[in-house]
Amino acid sequence: MKSRAFTLIEMLITVVIFSIIIGTATGVFVSAIRLQRYNLAYQQLLDQTSYAMEYMSRAIRMAKRDKISCIDESNYYEGIGNSITFATYHNPNECWGFFLEDSTKRLKVWKKTSEGESEDYLTSRDFDVISFNVEVLGDEINDGLQPRVTIFMEVHRRGSYPQPKIKIQTTISQRDLDVLP
């Protein structure tokens, strides 16, 4: 009579093969979860930086020549390194500014109105703004060129596991230039 039972060696080989298959499947699953987490963090970072750039671009694009309250010169902008100040389009006596707050590594928008001054964060606390540079180019009074503002930001997401970072730059030109006096 022939025996139909498994031998110990057959059982060990089956367990080893099964363990390899399960280990490989688990590794692929964990890698997929990590990749998904990284991609989600990158998308959030991209959304955050796009929002901040668009918000600043809209405000800066419509700045008016400041003759009274925001900056010392009769110009559109005052930009020094990591900040910019300008008079707003809807009220030339209202000033706005964007700057990097070093202690929190977040962008802030500063507003000065007839009711007083206020500051609000433009970026989330989930992200660190590593670098924020503003360069004002052109001056239609002195060199006859339309003013342009170039903004550069380097942002990364806070966290312990590998986090994405992004570098973004844009140049903004005036949409509605004042007529020279």
C-alpha cells in the first residue's frame, strides 16, 4: 500500500516558498504605500507653493505707483532680499507686503490699511520656506523699462521620512501702469 502523506522536507520547502512569496508581496505593498505617501506630500507641496505664488502674483501685478505711504521712493515696489512692499491697486493709501518670517520659516502677508496693520500667514505650518528672494528689475522713471518682480522660493515639507522639496521662480510684470506725472 502506498502512503499519501507529505514528508517533512516537502513541508519545509512549501513553508519557505510561501514565506518568500508573502515577504515579497509585503515588501511591494509597503513600497507602494511609501510612494503614495511621498506623492501625496509632493502634491500638497505643489498646491501650497502654487497658491502662494498666484496670491502674490495677483497682488504684485496690480500694484500702483506709491507716492504717499508705503515706500520712500515714488516707485511701484520696494524689494529687499526676502521681502517686498507696495501700494495696492484698489486703494493707493493701502500697503501690502510679503516677507519670510525666519522664526517660523513661513511666508507672511502684511497689510496696512486705514484701520491699522495686520499680518497673516500665507503658507501652512506643514511646510518650511527655506528660501524666499525678491528682485525688482526695471524702473520706468529712471531707465524707461516696465518694472518686473522676480520671486524665487524653495519650500519643503516638514517631517521625519524623506520629504519632497520644490524650487519655484516666477517673474511678474505690471498689468496696469500709471501714467507718468
